[in-house]
Amino acid sequence: MIKIKIRRIWYEKRRNEKNPGENSSTLFESVPVPRAFLTLALPVVLSKIVSLIYNMADTFFIARTGDADLVAGVSICAPVFLLMISLGDLFGLGGSSVMSRLFGQQRDEEGKRVSGFTFYGAIMAGILVALAMLALRTPVLKMLGAEGNVFYYASQYYTWIALGAPFIILTLVPVNELRTEGLANIAMAGSIVGSVVNIILDPVFIFGFGMGAGGAAAATVLGNVATDIVFIGCICRKSQKLTVDPRLAKVDLAVVGAVLAIGLPASINNLMNSFGTALLNRSLVTYGADKVAAMGIVSKVNMLVTMVMIATAFGAQPLIGYNYGAKNKERLRAILKFDLLVQLATAFVGGAILMVSAPHMIRLFMDDAGIVEAGVPMLRRLLLGLPFTGVFLVCSTLFMSAGKSLCTLTLSVSRQGIIFAVVLLLLSVSLGYTGVITAQPVADLLSALLGAVLLKAGKIEI
């Protein structure tokens, strides 16, 4: 009898290892909130840290050329990359929001069809974006403020990124949707593989092959190709609730609308990030290419903290969506409280460390007195907005997880869009250069207040 019981336990353990998604409901429903939160969020944090290391390495190798125009050219293309991320989030975040609620309602087959639709939707969108970007290369770069030598380097980077659009956009779908099944470790593995490939290829292409800015972009594209390959393999072998089968990609218009209702605001949020970055660069370029280059480096340093905050917020999104779909309000409230605690702790601790070490962090990328002098006040001002960013992220992911498209859209067009544009205009006119580099933390504060007002107004029941 004891032997039979031992065999049964062993069999169950083996089955769970083979099919980790089958017991995901336990994680979402009954595992203590801190443990469930960290189980889903930590793999996202680790993958984002590796991704951030690749971003830092990218900036490090580009800055090691010692050419401020090259660094500025790559920085000017940042909105283009953000555009692709926004389209990936259209399908990835929109799909994961719908799927997490469906899984919470035990409607797994419908959730699988959503995953098929978003997978192939992202591929088609990537192809269309690549064609449009290549056709409009010169006017787009001019619009972003590229001129002279900066235009030359920006064009190199832009061309390779445009060619890789389908692969870059696609990665955002499975990396978000795998977590709805509790497969956060697999999502992490795919992201890490791509980042490692990118880090290895960066110096080879930039210096070894003499490709400069184009080499950095080519390494980024191939890193995303590697990630896509890992994700597709894992979905085929490990997942029980996701699919890449084109026969299961057909969904009705109501499902498409549900995906777009959340995906579009999420996409607009990233478009607003792109818009905000472009607006900031255009404001800074009048003060010299070195100011644009400094902001490009500062943005990467600031991401050391913001990436962790974003990762924990979106890592918890499937947990929030599942319990909202299951109408488990008590557990949902506990999740949100813990989420906010994590956000604020990360903001204060991480911000304090970077505030003190600002000159050293910037000098790691480019040991240029002018860049360091410009970058230190930029970074310290950005860091002041971190706690407000944390509040904004909790509100944003809650509305997204609950399918509240209007609230999600309102926040999406605010922080880096309408609010940032108005603040940047007012402060640049009244305070000049100081106003330009102070606009972001002020916009962060106002956006957090807007999120709190929407929650206080009772737009969502928790």
C-alpha cells in the first residue's frame, strides 16, 4: 500500500514536471499572495535585468566609438524601436489580458484560440511595418530630428531595425502570454537567450565587422530571432493552453474586439513613450548633439530601476486578471497591496542608489566631461519621478487586467503623451533647458494622481 502511494506521488510529480501548465490554477488561486506574486514576477524581473544588461552593453559598445553623433543617431531611433514594442504589446498584452480572464473562468479552449490569433496577427503586423518603414525611411528620420552626420548613423541603425520588425514584434506575444499559464520561467529563458545572443554579437558587428550603428541594430534583430525560436519550441513542447497552430487562430469578432480593447491602449502607451522620447530629443537637440547623447545614456541608466518596476508590475498582471475573472475580490485586494509595496520599495531603494552614484554610472558608458556634466542633473531629475511611476504602473496594470479599456486608454495617452507634452511645453518656455530636463518627473507625478483619481472615482470594483 505504501509502495503504491509512493509510486502515485512520483507519477504525479513527473506529470507536473512534463506539463507545468496543468497545475497553474493552484498558483493563481491558493498559493499565498507574496509567493504567487514573486513566482510570476521574479522570472520577468530576471529576464528584464538580462535584457537591460544587453541594452546597457549596446549603449556601452556604441559609446566606446567615442563619436557623439553616432550615439545621438542611435538615440534618435529609439522612438522607432518603441513603435515596434507598442505593436507587439497590441497583441501580447491585449491577448494576455483576455486569456488570463478566460483561464480564470475555466474557458481554456477559447484562451488557446486567442493565443493563435495574436501569434499570427503579430507576424502580419510586423511584415506591414517593415515595408512601411523602409519606404518612409528619410521622412521619418527627418521628422525625428536627424541631420548631417547624425542622419547618416541614424539611417544605418533604422534600416536594420526595419528589416527585423516581424521578429521584434513577435517576441512580445509569447513572452506575455506564457505567464497566463504560469510558465514564467519559460518566458524568462527565451528572453535571456535572445539577450545573450545580442550581447555576444554587439562587439563582433560594431567593431569586428566595422558596421557601427548598423551592427548594433543587426545584433538586436538576431537576438530577437533567437528568442522567437526558443518561444515557438517551448509552446509546442511545454504549453497546454497556448498554440502556434494556424488552424486554431480563428476567433470571432467579439474576441478580436476584446483583445484590441486592451491591446490598443497598451500599444498607445508605448506609442506615447515613442512620442515623448521624440519630443524630448527634439527639444534637446537645439542645445547640442551632446545633450541628446547624454539623455540617451541617462535613459539607459534610469532603466536599471524602471525595468525592474515594469517587470514586477506586468509579471503580476496574469495573477490580477485571473482573480478578477474568478471574482475573488479578497485575494485581488491583497495582490494589489503587495504590488504597490514592491513598486514603492524598488523606487526608493533603487532611486537612492542611482542618485548617489550618478556621475560614476554615466562615466561607465562615456568618459567625457561634457556628457557627464549634462547627464548627472538629467538622471537625478528622472529619478525623482520613480515613486509616482510605481503608482501609475499599479493602476495601469489593474485596469488592463480587468479589461477596463477606457481607463487604460486614459492612462495610456497621459504620462508620455498629453500630460508630458503640455508639461514639456510649459516648462521649456518658462525655464528653458532646466525645464526640458525637469518635465518627466512632473509628468510622472500628474499621471500618478490621474490613476488614483480614476480608482477613487469607482471606475473599477475591487
